[in-house]
Amino acid sequence: MNRKESPSMGGFTIAIMALFLAGFLLLVILGARSFKNASGLQNGNNGTRVLLSYLSTTLRGYDAEGAVTVREEADGQVLEIAEGNTGYSLKLYTHEGKLMEEFTRAGRPLNPEEAEVIGDTDVFTIDQPSPGVLLLETDAGTVLVHLRSEKGGGQ
């Protein structure tokens, strides 16, 4: 009993295989787009967090009694953090849409050509809502930093 396949059965098999292949390719394309969107959001979030984390970590790392000062300059506010009794300080400020970090002698005027670029931001404001607390605002958001030095240092 030899049965021959009908020509319509072969066409049906090819159509089913083509349907499965198209479904598989569609799933791969949708998965790739979902991954691209998710990783793009994660990179954007990381960029936001980097700037704010840098500010809070730097303040906490250099925090000592009387070390943190905020002053007004022509281009905006400058956050100056003295490094112990060395006569040097770390200055954070904006220049041409960039957050700059400059490590120089205390009292020396700002020199953006010698400073390092930390990130892009047009906004850099510093408020002190209460003693020992600084509220730093950038384009990336705001961060609230509690200074240890206002409590006597090292706490």
C-alpha cells in the first residue's frame, strides 16, 4: 500500500513551516526592540545618577569641620571644599553648560581651562535649607547631603 502524497499536502506543510518561521522572526525582532528600549532607559538613568552620585560622594569624602563653603561668582555658585590644612581646595561650578571640578590653591580665581569636566548641566544651584544640610540641584535632579562637619566632624 503505497500512498502518494497529494501536491496540496506539500504546499500545506511549507505554509505551516513559513508561518512558524515568520512568527519566530517576529519574536526575535520584538525582543531586540524591547531590549534596546530597556537598555536605553537604563543608560539614561545611569547618566542621571552619575552626576548626583558624584556630587554627594565628593561632598561626603571631603567633609570636615569648616571645609565646605558656598560662594557666588559672576557665572553662578561655586561649591568649595577645603582639603584639610594643605591650602588646596576642590571647587565645583558650571561653565558653558558643563559641571567643572577644579583642584587648586584655596582663594585662587576659577580657571576653567585647568578644570576637569564632570558632566553636562546648565543648572547648578546650592541651597542650605537647614544647618548642616545642602540641597544641590542640577539638570539631572536634586540631591540632599547631610554634612557631618556641622555635627563636629567624623560622625
